[in-house]
Amino acid sequence: MVNLENQIFSSYKRNPVLFDEIFDKNGQVKDVYSKLFTLYGEHSIKDYVNLNEKAKSSFFNQGITFQVYDKKKTEEKIFPFDLFPRIIPPEEWNIIESGAIQRSRALNLFLWDIYHDKKIIRQGIVPMDLISSSANYLDQMNKVDPPGGIYNHISGTDIIKHTDGQYYVLEDNIRCPSGVSYVICNRTALKRALFGVFNHYKTYSVTNYAENLLDLLETVKPKGVDIPNVVVITPGMFNSAFYEHSYLAKTMGVELVEGRDLFVENDFVYMKTIQGPQKVDVIYRRIDDAFIDPLEFKPDSSLGVPGLFAAYKKGNVTLANAPGTGVADDKAVYTYMPEIIRYYLNEEPILNNVHTYHCSRPKELKYVLEHIETLVIKPVDEAGGYGISIGNRLSKKEIEVVKAQILLNPRKYVAQPIMSLSVHPTYIDKTESFEQRHVDLRTFTVLGKDKEFVLKGGLTRVALKRGNLIVNSSQGGGSKDTWVLKT
Amino acid sequence: MPLEYFITYKAENTYEEPVHEAYWQFLVIPEENESQQFIGIDFNSSINPKFEFSINGYGFKTIRVHMKQKFEQIAFEARFRLIKKEINPFDFTPEADKSKSIEKIQGLNFKVDYEAFLKTTPYTYIPYTKNILFEFDWGNSIFDNLIALNSYTYRYIQFNTKATDVHTTLNEVLDIHQGVCQDFTHLFCALARTNGIPARYVSGYLHQGNGYFGDLQMHAWAEAYIPYAGWIGFDPTNDILAATNHIKVAHGKDYSDCSPLKGVVYTSGKNQTVHSVQVNSQDQQ
Amino acid sequence: MLARVANNLFWMGRYIERSEHIARYLRVNYFSSLDAPNQVSQSRQFVLRSMLNMIGDPIEDESIVHSEERVLYKIGLDPNYPSSIINNVRNVRENANSARDLISTELYESINKFYHFISKYDPKVYTKNGLHDFTLNVTEMSAILRGKVRSTLMHDEIYAIIMMGTNIERATQIIRIINAKSNDALKAQGSYGDKFKNSFEWTTLLKCTESYDMMRRYYKKTPSSISTLEFLILNPDCPRSIMNSLNQVFKHMQILDPNTKLDRDSTAFLVAKVKAEYEFKCIIEIEKDIQSVIDTTLDSLYEISQKMEEEFFSY
């Protein structure tokens, strides 16, 4: 039973099957949340209605918005922010942090290997298929040594807590993981709304991300450069993540450029400033591989810089993340992560992997087709939650459609058991009350030369529709401030 | 006796609407290798944009051009001089032991080493629904099989410059049985690869003196990797082995890695490009 | 600073300034006509034509009857009319957006608020009885933006570029307002002496440029054509004058191009030259041929803007 004295939780419906982050099995508030629970209880639900409105307009006025693509138009939306923070106790955070670093380092070594000697394939630990049939493997990166030996400078690791109370990694995002600006905005918004609660907890600050990022990017500068000139490249202001791009540039104190602001001469990269050309040494790129250089990759793209790849290959500029990193982002690679970690680091994986069925393997394909209602089907190469089917939500007709899709191109799909994401009390606009909603956590790890950094916090994403398991913002998800407590 | 070659590559681009800015990248310079000794290059254009030499993602030399002023028409001309050693394509030690070669190509290390030239690409993809076209006779040597594949390809496609263009994939060629050197080469590569032999697309120039198909354009042929022998050139368009008359520029998985001209042009209308090639030779004294 | 972003900042400055002048022109003309001393000045058609003239869409044919609602909507909130206030503010925001990493959070937040205020304004309310509220808010929000530019940005080259845009635009708008109002003065002449010289429209002109109070303190006389033009064009201490704007442009130009020996082909040289021309101009010359002064001023300002574009924004 939920504490009925606490007004705002009087109507909180607790589904005992789900893992609630605040309440234990018996409905008692967990220790780490008890103070917060009491503090929030001192407010009436009307206060929350009010605060929620204020928080919304603050995001809107600050222009912290993203565009949603519809068939007809693009719409400017705010990423819904929830007033109730998520708390991660220090002992749990230690596991997450060391697990995230372990994965990022293993992936980096994996990338180095598959673009050099390919030992892991020669030794039969992962199949050659991972590179030979991946659309994201760039032959042009073969034998290229990225400055500082780093490929995935920035990784976003999506982690959930299952009903067993254990953390599982769902995905490693190492192309252009986004969302870090929301971590910081959420903190600011919560501080503005309910500053009093911070007095009672010792929480790590999240505002040091940009300085650490810049610091680590400077460690991977090209050879022969003394003080590197770092820039952030964006596809432009119509990109859904433009706010984040400008935020990162601003907080790092570097220029935010578009492809047309740069040009390549004698295999060096320059930006066009009002004082004339200025050399650029490190590019934090928020443009996908296919678009970075129209002379080398997708020819009809005007987002990139003609000649950039040649400059990169010559070692005159650093790209973060490195081109071709996307191959390790492939969901098929994910399924080999435990082996990859053991192979390169000689360590046991710290964070769990979800068991995965490969539709490319006839036996597993058979299992998937027979048990589709208990599985989540994912295309291996789509980001942002697009193309995901959850077996137990499909009608009979839809199941047949999904089966047909899988059969058409089995290599394109993997399946996993339906994981139950933990739930967290979340303020719901419509009912003006707190309700259980599923959450995940995206952590941000930065790798530099012999240095690494994990943002102590992360983006807790919330699926705002009741029962929904997909938390991506493009699918109507929101987010919460996330507190990592100091010991 | 070594031959001295004079090659002229021309491209003329015409645009419907004025162009404000443009970048081009030419992949037309003959490769410098054991049999090709590069002497000189002369690059010109009708307007005088900036150009520079660079190396593309696959390690081949390119000419990159940046045009900043407004224009509607531009012509480029590149002249090359090089000395080519006479090549006898049959001049290699034949496979000592057939079974040893076959064993080699089946090994994982071999497959990893030549991964790039064993995988299918959009241009060389043969759908599963198509009948098996050409199967190796493993009783014969790999070289003999490739010679047979060369002839098979030559007979399978009828040379026709009107039937296909640079965007045509192998899948379409298999339906119409017509095409140009690019299509012959794609078919050869695809079938060599399905039989486990690494094969790469080669672009270059063909000296037309001997009445070969090549149509005053850049030519394409294939190179296949034969264990214990190395890369050997096959020209399925002419059913011959690539030899002294074949001047190599670049190689890749398929046409898209070797396209002679890539451009980014800021304009609204359509455009048209006309390429032409001329190859002359004379004996070296 | 990136050339493209400098261009955005320059135009952000221009659009902020432009919205303000248009809004004020609408308000002042509309409301001063209500109790104007003569019939012409009171005529609604006369005012609407003046507004269209100022925005750069003059309708010569005086027999055409304009709908008040339509003209106000067009200039204020019509998203399909490129020169409307709403499009000006949208342009402010778009230009600010792509320079977002360079400008202060405070400035950006104010721009965003401004934009949301305008885009949410009900056109029906505006054309029916909201003209005063709407235009007053636009002028005040523009003033807030100017304040934020001045107080939340480093006074470095970013600031200089914005101020170049602001002052070139200010001079442009002032001269356009002078143009529209001197045109009105020809039509609505005064009742005594030199009727053009003593038209009521000179007072309106001063109010349109927020300079009436300053001018009264300075001359202590009813505004006439000569005193008004002298004040608005040549007085370096009047913050809205052409002279003052040119001095500002010159001052900020020196931050962008600190060379003392100027290249004859540079923007800085052109700015210095234009500034000198006005420093040594007399009101007698202006009075002789107002129209040609207006035209050459507009030309010079356009030329400066073009030169900046060539030298700093695109190469």
C-alpha cells in the first residue's frame, strides 16, 4: 500500500508486476527516495499543475525545442520535462559508470581491430558478416589510424532496469548520440521550479560536460598542432537536434559551423571567418558519415565539406566520432558485446546484455517466427525507435505483416525478449496526478587519448503513454532530471 | 619493348541554369605501378578555376577543382604521358597444386584479407531468384576457370552503348543481356565473387589501335586474385586478358568506387556531361 | 567569427530596428490623425496611403479606396507579405537561431518571447482594436532587445556587427520616414505662411521617430520643415539622426577594420567618406532639394551594406 497520508500519491496506482524505482514490493518508499517523497508531499497537486506550466513555458521561451517530422509539416515541440527527478544511488551508479566505460573502450578496440588486422574475425569470435554485410562499414577507413587511436569519442549507452532489478544495456549509440543538452536543461529547469529539494541531497553537478568534452577532444588533435581549433558541425538550424548543437558549441566556447562555412585546400580544412580563412583541427561532427564529404560519399548532399575525407585520411583534421564508427552501432554487433569485451579487455562484462536472436541464422529465425508475440523485433540499422515492433502489442494481422517483412530480408532484423523497463512516478498532464511510467537511462561517455569521462547523470527518458515501452522523443517520450548521489 | 602513351581525357559540362559554386573530383590519372611509369600531366580548363591534387579514400590520386565564379559551361582537358612496360599476362608461375589454391581461398584468413572484393555491392548484386549463371569447374585451375568466365561474360552480354547507363545495376543487365564495359565487368566480378575468387573493378584507358571495344571512353575491366599468382586482369568486353594496351587508373568494388568524375554543383537546373578519351602510343627508343 | 554568422547577426540587427520603426509609424500616424488640425491629415485614406508609402509599397492612384483592416493586417501580421512586422520578427529569430551559440542566452530568450508574442497575436483583435497594444508591444520589445544587445554581449566584433546592422537600418528607416512624411506634408499643408514648411505633418514626423520631445527642448519652437530636417538629418546629438547613425556605423566599423590607413576599396573607407559628406552638409542645401538628399542617402546606405557583404560575409 502506498502511504495515503501523502496527498499527491493518494491516487498512485502501483502495478505490482512492474519494478517501481521509488516503491519496493510492499509499497514502502525506498530509503533513497524517502526524503524527496516527504518534500514533494508538502505540495498540493495544484502546485504541480502550476509548476508544470511554468517549466513548459520556460523551455519554450528558451527555445529548447525540436522539430517533429510529419508527412505534411514540421512542428516545433518541447521535449516534455517531468518534475519528479530520478535518483541513482552511488552503489548503482558505480556499476553503470564502470560498465559504460568498459563498453566504450571495448568498442573502440573493436573498431580499431576491424579497420586494421581484423583479428577478432580471424579467430572466429565474431562472424565476418558483421563487416561484410554492414552498410556502415567504410572500406575507406581500412588501415586509417584516427588521431589518438580513438574512434568513438562520444558514446551514448541506453540502459534499462528490468523486473529483476538489474541493469541491462539495450543499445550503444556511437554515431551521433544526442540528448546531452537535455540533461543539463532538465537540471536547470528543476532547479528553477523546486530549488528547495536540492538542499537535502548531495547530487553531482552535470554542467561540467562541455569542458570535459572539449578537454578530451583536444587530446586527439592532429599531429603537429599545438593548440587545436575545435568546431562543432551541424546540418543546420532545421535539424531536430540543432538546439543541442548550438548548446554544445556555446558551452565549449567554439564555433558552430555548417558545411558551407568550411572548405578544404591542399588537404587542410579552413573556416570562412570575417578575417579570412582560419584553419580547423578538430571537428565534432553531428552529421552522419554518408553526408560528411559529397566527393567521397553521398554525392547529392550539400551538408558536408567537399574534400574533407581526404584531409582526414591525411591526418590533417580529427573527426569525432571517426567515420565508419557506425558499424559498431549496428544492433548485430550489440549481440556480440559480451564476447567483444572479454576478447579485448580480458574482463567480464559489468553491464548485462539482453539476449538477442539473429534472424540471419536459420534456427533463430525459426524461433523468432514461432514466438513473435513474446519478442521485440528491431531492424538492425535504424535509429530513433523507428521500425520497432513489440510482439505482444500486435494484432494477428500485424504479426503476419511483420513476419513477411522479416522473411524478405532476415539479415535486417534481430529479436529480443520483451524487457520490462522499470517504472517511475511521473506527473501526467491529462489526469493532473502522478502515475507509473516506464523509464530508461542514456549515459554519455567521452573517450580521449588515455582519458575518459562519464557524465554523472544522464538522460532518464520516460514513455509518457501509459504502458508504452518506447521512450524516444520522436515517439512522444519525455525526460526527467537524473540525480547521481555522492557517497 | 616499352611503349610511350599519350592520353587525353576531356569532359565538357553544360548547365541549364547558371552555377554559382562547384566542386569536381576527377579520378582519371593513370596509376603508377610496376608496369606503368608516369611521366607527366597537364590539366586545363576553359575557365580558370583552382585545382589541386589529392588522394581519395581508396588511395588513388585525384584532381580536385573548386570553381567560385558564376558560369554555365566548363570544359576540362587532362593530358597524360606515361611509359608502359610490355606485359605478357600469361607470364606467371601456374598454380603448383590446384587443391592447395582451393584450400587457400576457402580459409578464413583469405576471406578476411580480400573481404572488400568478395562481398556483393548494389551494382554487382545478383538476386537469389535468378538461375545460377556460371559455376566453376573445380577440376580445372582457378586461372582456367576465370578464362572461361571471361568468355562466358563476353558471350552473355551483347555490346550496346544505348542499352545502359552509369546507373544500371547488374540485375537489370541480366534481363536485357546488353551493355557496355562497365556491365561486362560487373557481371565478371559478381560471378568470380560468388565462386569465392576476389575480383575488383578496374577503370582505365584502352589503346584502341587493335580494334577493341572501348568506344573512345574510359574503359573498365576486372582484376581477379589468383592464389600464388596475384591480381590478374581480365577484359570480358573483349574476351582478352588485360595487357600492355590496358592503362589502369583505379580499382574498387564496383563502378561507384571508380567513377571518373564526381561533382557538387550549386545550381537549380539540369546538367549534361560529355566525356571523351584519346589514346596514342609510340614505341620507346 | 564565421562570415555566414556575421551576416546573420548583421541582419538580425537590421530586422530588430526595422520592426520597431514600422510599428511606431503605424501607431503614431494612425492616432495622431484622429485629432489632426486639418481634414486631409484626418482622412483615414491619407493615413493608410502614407503607411503603404513608408513600407515601400506606394499606391500612386489616389482614387483607390483602401480597406483599413486589410492595410493594417498586411503591414502587421500578414505572413505572406515579406515586409510585414511578423515576417521581420521571424527574420530576427531565424538570424538569431543560426548565431545562437554566439549571442547571449538572455538576448535569445527575449527574441524568442517576442516571436511567440507576435505569432500568437490574434489578427482579428489586432485590426479591430489592438493596433495600439500590438504596436506598442512591438516597439517596447524591440527596445528590450536593443538593451539586451548592449548589456549582455561583449562589446567586441560580434557587437560591432550587430550595431552596424542596427545603425545602417536606423538611418535607412529614418530617411524613409522623412520621405513618406515630406510627401504627406506636400499634400496636407499648413494654414499660415509657407504652407509646406508649417505643415502639421512635421510634428507627426518627429513623433514617428520618437524625437518630438528632444526637438522641442532643443529649438523651443513649433517644428517646421527646416528645423525638423536639420534635427533629424544633421544633428549629431539626436540619437535618431542620420548623422548620429553614421557616426555609430563609423565607430563600429573601426572595431572590424582597425587600420588607420584605409584601402580605398574597403567598407571602412566608404563609411568614412559618407560620414564626412554629412558632417559638412548645410541645411540650406537640403532644403533646396529634399528629394535628391533622400535618394542619395538611401543609395549611400545601400552601397555600404553591399560593400560589407562583399568584404566580410561572402568570399
